[in-house]
Amino acid sequence: MQIKKISRALGELTVPGDKSISHRGVMLGALADGVTRIEGFLSGADCLSTIDCFRKMSIEIDVNGSSVTVHGRGIHGLRRPPEMLYAGNSGTTTRLLCGILAGQDFDSAITGDASICNRPMKRVTEPLSRMGAQIRGEYCPLYITGSRLHGIEYKMPVASAQVKTAVLLAGLYAEGETIIHEVEKSRDHTELMLGAMGADLEVSGLDIRLTPSEKLNPQHIIVPGDISSAAFFMVLGAIMPNSEITIRNVGINPTRTGIIDVFKAMGADIKTENERTSAGEPAADITVSSSDLKGTVIGGELIPRLIDELPVIAVAALFADGETVIKDAQELKVKETDRIHAVVNEFSKCGADIEETDDGMIIRGGRTLHGADFCTYGDHRMAMSLTVLAQLLDGESTLDDEKCVEISYPRFFEDFYSLGK
Ligand code: SPQ
């Protein structure tokens, strides 16, 4: 596809619902006693894979656009799926489901697409096996023998909300307490939702303690817009001349707002307004205007708070004055693709001064860059980041696979080009 260019970006939009919260709404809704209603659900391919998996385990789920009704059958209400579960491209579906499936009284198996079959699963199967789980495979397909589980005290080796959540979900089925010590704070949507549903859960800084409960209460979940999707427009607004974009109702849970901190450090013209909280999840309107950006250093505890935004933050760094260093971000290598390698490879094609490091990249901004034929590696976040990048390149650019945006943002291109009108 040829990437169309706009000359300025003006206007406002709402982005689709948060992917992480949408997945968790379906999963915890399925385990609750009664009907959970989800509004603002992300109907992207990943969250639809989660719905599909739970339907195969006899959970009735009605989908009406972004309104979803999950008819929960209780913690012990899932039924043996008639066939292997299929998680598509979704790491969240695969890893979180491992935690749930490990403690069932039936056996199951789960797999996904080629990208999922290359993503490491040992990070979840290892702590789960310490809890008594029996899971065969370090990569998909995984074969799970339903087992009796026991609580553990687990010091996490990586900052990962997926690992943390898999252990917590298994903890619901375990005998005794499950205690987790995080290495850095990762997104905490699971803890917030479990707490709202009445689970016996205590969070203190990096420590979480869960006592298994027999019952979760159904909820009315209102999903805010996904800051990971808003990020593309935040960067677009900052780097395009004469531009101003307002993104309404974006989730600003502090475990996800690293990009706002980085934007401030880079000198971006950014405002958050109309802050409110719904079911424990804060949201606000974010406005970003054309900015003179400067380079910065991004590492440490910031990384889990902006991990999925790093490809598009790297785009902003190309148009900043000076050097941007992204470090401590090895986790980028095990996403839908190796996002360090993919970003460095693709940005180099247009003449960028960018260097791959073991745990991130170094970007020197300010060069004049030219159009190129870009590859997405089948990664939705690469496709959207490259579309933003192409706007400021001299000449034309193409994208080899624009369809992958359906994973997290099916109407991305419509929303994007509405801002150029
Ligand atoms: O679900 P998936 O494929 O892992 O999605 C990604 C993404 O870019 O959309 C990562 F590739 O987001 C993860 C995120 O990186 C979603 C997530 C969650 O909902 O718990 C947590 C993060 O992953 P991790 O490995 O740090 O726990």
C-alpha cells in the first residue's frame, strides 16, 4: 500500500478501547457469577480471539459493536473445549489463559499464529509449574493437563503484566496464598479488576498477595481508550507542523503513562484535561500540538510503563534535536516481532541515524529523511508507527501489510486520515 500523506493534522478523535482491559473483562467476566457488561470493548482481532477461546469453553458471550455481555459461570464453570484453543496473534490471550487452564479439572491445548508460536511461553509455564501445573511445551502449541494447584511466593525475573496475571489467575484456583514480588511495576489492570470483583487481594508497592476466593462478582466495565493506540496520534501531533490533535477519553492509569512523562522530558506541547475515574481506571482527554522536541534517555522503571509505545516514540526521536537513548528494553525482542531489530532496520531505510544496542537503540534526530518501502513484520504497532513516520519523509513510502492493524486498531487508517481533512 502506498502511504498517503497529510500536510497537517488537526482535530479530535476517540481511539478504541484499551486492549489489556478488554481481554481481562472477558476473562474475569467469564469466571464471575453472573452477567458482566463491558462497554467500549476493543473489537480488534486479539480480543476477539479471547472471546472465541471462552466460547469454546461454554461461556456465552454476546457482542454488539463495542458492547459485550459475558454470561459468567463462576470460577469453576468453564467446560472442556472440544478442540485446541486458538489465540491468533495474541500473547495476552495465550499467557493469561495458561494461568486459568492450569487449574481446571479438564485438559486443554492452546496455540496461535506463526508469531505466537515463536514467542516464549516458559516465562509463564515455569512459575505455573511451581504451583503444580502440568504444561507441556515452551512454545505453542502448549498442552495443559488440568491439575490441583498450590499458592507460591514468586519473585518475578522480568517486568511483565502477562506473567504476573497468569500467576494471579492460577492463584484463584490454588490452595493457599499466592504472593508475587514484581521487579518493576507493570500494568495493574488485573489487580484493579480482581479487586473490583471482590477478590481477596492486597497490593503494596511491588508486592501482591492473593487469597483464593470462591466467587467473583460480575461488573459493569467501562473501558477507556487505549493509550497505546492514542500514542500514534500523540506523536503525529507533536512532529507534524501546524498541528493539534485532541484524543478524548484515553486511559491514564499511571502504570501506562510513561509516554506522557517522556513527552514532557522531550519538551512536547501536551495537555491532559477532564480527568475522571471509572471502575478504578482513570481517563482524560489528551491534546498534543506541534512541538520542538529534544532527545532524552528512556530506561529503568519507565520501560514497563511505555513498552508498547516505544516504536512510535522512536519516530518522535527521529524529529527531536539531539540524541535519544532507549535502554533496559530487552523485552521488545519478544513481542509480535523483535521490535528493536524491526525499528532499526526499517528506520535505517529512510536514512535515519539509528543504532541497535543489546537492550534498546540510540537515535540521533534532525536528519532529512526520505521515503522508503517499509515492512511491518506482521506487527500492528510497526504498521501504525511507520504510517506516522511516512508523513514527514521526502517522497513516497509504501507498507507491505497494512491489514495487521486489525489486531489492535481496525479503523486506524480512517481515523488517521480524518485528521488531515
Ligand atoms: O498481547 P500481546 O501480543 O503480547 O500484545 C502487546 C502489544 O503490543 O499489543 C505486546 F506485544 O502488549 C502486551 C504488553 O507488551 C499486553 C500486555 C497485557 O495486556 O498484559 C502486557 C505487555 O506484555 P508483557 O510481556 O510486558 O506482560
